[in-house]
Amino acid sequence: MTELQYQTINNKKVYDIPDNVCRELLKKGGAALAQCYPKPGDGYAVALLTSQGNIFTGASYKSDTATLTMHSEAVALARAAQHGETGIVAITGPNCHICKQLIWESSLRSGIDTLVVMEGENGAILKVPISAMMPYPWPEKLGEK
């Protein structure tokens, strides 16, 4: 993969992700549905892109109590972090509000305004910064609890 370009907006890096890379993310996220547990294909899956150019996937791990279910976003973020990659450039969506919060916190720590990549009408690629999805974020900056 070629080196990713970014610009700084509001003191955060915002990467320019080409549509072909976004389509690859969406494809890998879709393929990760087969990794859902306990029933493959029954759940949610995502793919994320790190600032080092690597892609990690995550699939939901369901619990009978529901409260212990691991969301695919948390799984993918943890997988990336386990490989020392915490600069998340993009992640597929849409995402639930709990996961948006987790993506937001990751964004604060990395200084990257993570793009949420989705497929829109007629196959158009949508890239929405997580900051635009969090109009009243908590915390607004690191160190606020």
C-alpha cells in the first residue's frame, strides 16, 4: 500500500483514504462476518486501517447475557493494539453509540480524526470523521473524567 497522506484539521490528523482502499476495508469487514461467535454470520464485523497501513478485522463475540457481548469494533481495536498499532485511520461502519464512544476515545489518544467508512446509495463511498458523529463528546479532551 502506498503511504497515506493526511492534513491537520483542528489539531488532528485527517487522512485521505482512496476509494479503492475503502472498498477493500468494506470487503474485508464483510468477510469477517464468518468469524462471528458462536454462530458464523450471525453478528457484526468491521475492518480498520492503521496509520502504518495495516488492516485488522473484528467480529462480534456474543454472550447469552448480551451484556458480555464483545462488539466487533472493540475486538478490531484490541487486535490492532496487541500489534502495537493504535493510530486508527479508518474503520468501517455504521457503528452503535457505544462503539462510536470507543472510536472517539481512540481518536483522542492518537491525534487522528478516525474516518468511519460506509457504503452509501448507488455504491458511493462515505467517509465521515468520528468528530462529526460526536457533537457532544465525552470527554472532550484527554484527562477529563
